[in-house]
Amino acid sequence: MWIVLDAGPLGLLANPTGRGPAKAVQSWARAKIADGHHLVVAEISDYEVRRELVRADRTAAIERLDALCTGFGYAPITTSVMRDAAQLWASARNRGQPTAHHHTLDGDVILAAQARALPLGPDESVVVATTNTGHLGLYVTAEVWGDL
């Protein structure tokens, strides 16, 4: 299984102190890798976590985030991802299920499109590990990270 990390669990993984919730998600990630799952950092999640770390000048956490981006799989934002995200956003809005204000970028729909773009094999699946499945679940399989 491919597990795409939303900003919540990714931010906890980037925490260099490894205490409290960060310790729990770090143990979870090690167990998932040991079980043969592929963890993937989505570029939109990297952006959401990184912007706050840069703002707060959290150098050690930025270095840890950099290591996660190279150590795990990395799903970049591409033209095809953004076009799929636009289709997902419009479809949800046309069904009367908007996931964000119509003037916002809507990172959840970009994350979903990134998960959908992964090159899965015939017997592989993808799930987004998150702290809130609400909006993501409209587009892709999403689970609270601790429930995976």
C-alpha cells in the first residue's frame, strides 16, 4: 500500500523532539515501513508544513522535513496533477459538495490529485493518512493515520 502523508502527520514526523503525538506518529511510520508500505510526501503537504517551519525559523525541523522528503517517496505537483485537481474541485462544487471557499486554492483537492497520480501496480492501493478525513474522503481513500 502507498500511504500519502497529509500535512498533519507530516508535521508531526518533522518534529525533531519526538515527544507526545510526534513520538506516536514516528513509531507508526516506522511500523508501516517495516510492514512493506510506501510512505509518500506530497508536495502540497511539504509546502503546508514547510511554510510554517520557515516562518518560525525551526531549522532542525526543516532539516528533518528535508530528510523525510528524500527518504520517503515524493509526489511532485505537475501540470497533470493540477488539471486533475481542477476537475475534482469543479465536480464536487457541481454536486453541491464544495470543500473550500471558491476563492481559495484548496490544498485538499491538490493532495487528492497527487495521490491519484501515483504509479500504482495492479495489486497496489493508495490511502491518504490524515488527521481529518472529511474533505479528502470525497476524492480518495483517506484514513486517520492512527487507524491505518
